[in-house]
Amino acid sequence: MLPSAPTSTLTVRVLLFASYAELLGRDAIELELEAPATVGDVLDHLRSLTRAEALPTRPMCAVNLVQAATDDLLAQGDEVAILPPLSGG
Amino acid sequence: MYLTSDPLELATLVGQVQSASRGAIACFLGTVRDHNGGRAVLQLDYSAYEPMAEAECARIQVEAERRWECAVALQHRTGTVRVGEAAVVVAAASAHRDEAFAACRFVIEEIKRRVPIWKREVFVDGTMEWVEGGSPGQMGSGLEGQQNSGTAGKLDGESSDLITGKSDATRA
């Protein structure tokens, strides 16, 4: 039997915090993206949901709790967090 | 746990770092100030990306303890913190005060720079504003830092600072 063909989409969970959660009106979104997909594709999708200029060009992002760059590739089931400028302390 | 919604107790953190061989303990408390930018502040509401914030706090502790010969404890509040209460506490203990002060300073600066925590100011007049636009943060190493966003950005939106130093007279 032949191995099944690779799936052409992947699902990621996007987490939003603080002002970004307010901006999008929710703190988590499940996204189905066409593979291969990057962090930047998630950002493009978010921009289509709101005023595009409301998100910075390259906001701080994390994939599975580790800071990630815009062109990092995503895998099925990844947790992608979009982080507003930090203000702890 | 580095994050807690309970009031912070300085004595607890001091107890975690003090020992007979460490004659200097430097402590930092960041407390909620009653004003910011000329407006009267009622409270700060903190939120966090908790699993990542916990991991980042652990890394900061390890880095400080490797760089200086010291023991470090740190905690940050989440949820509502009222004026006068501590939002963040750091204690650093070393044989001598130079290392203790240096480690304490390093830890609070790294918390502000790297730990995914956000605060919203609630003013006495009932309005609220996310505090954003501090110095660009960069977590870990070699990765791009964040850009400052213009939304509700304020550079001076920080809790006030109170530094205390405690030295063992026989050692420091």
C-alpha cells in the first residue's frame, strides 16, 4: 500500500495578548493554512481581519514558547503567539 | 512559580536566597505608582503569556546565577495590582554587595525586556490604557526584537521603583 499523500494544509493555534487580543476581539484563533506556511502568513491573515496598519510590520512572535522570526516555517499543531510590546515590571 | 496572582512577600524571596556564606542581599521591588503622565492611577491589570513567561523567568535566573556567584529569586504579579502594592520583586544574594547589586539590576532589567507580560493602567476617572512602547525586547539570543507599536504607547508607563540594600555588617 502506498503511503498517503502529504496533506496540503496545516492547522495552527494563534494566541493573542493584551492590546492585540482587544484589537482582534478574541485571544485565540484556529487557522488552517496552505502548506508550507510561515509566521508571516499568520500575520497576513490577522491583518486581513483588522486594520492592516494596527499590527506592526514585524511584531514579536513565538512558536511553541520560543521567539520566532517572520519567515520561520510552521508545522501542524504549532502554537503561534503574537506578542505586543512587553510592559512587565 | 515565578508568576502569581497573590500579593508578593519580599521576606519569602529573601529567605530563598540567604545563606551563611552570602553576606549581601540586594532587593528590588517595583510598586504601583498613583500617577502616570499627569493622570491619577487606580490600579494596574497585568496579563501574561504564562508558560512562556515562566520559562523566560527561569532562564533569567539561571543566567544571573551563572554570571555572578549568587542566588537569585524573582516573582511577578498577574491580575489586578493596586497602588502601593508590589508588582515585581527580585532578591539577589552573594558573598559581597557588588555581585548582589549587579545581579539584582540585571534580573529586573531582563524581566522588563524579555518576559511576556503586559499591563493596562486603570485610571481613577475610569478610563484604561495598555502600556506599550518600552525599550524593544529581545528574548533568547540572535533573534529579531520587537518593534514599538504606536497604539496607546507611552514611554513612562512603569511601576515606580524602590531599591533596598541589606548587607551583613560582618561581610559586606
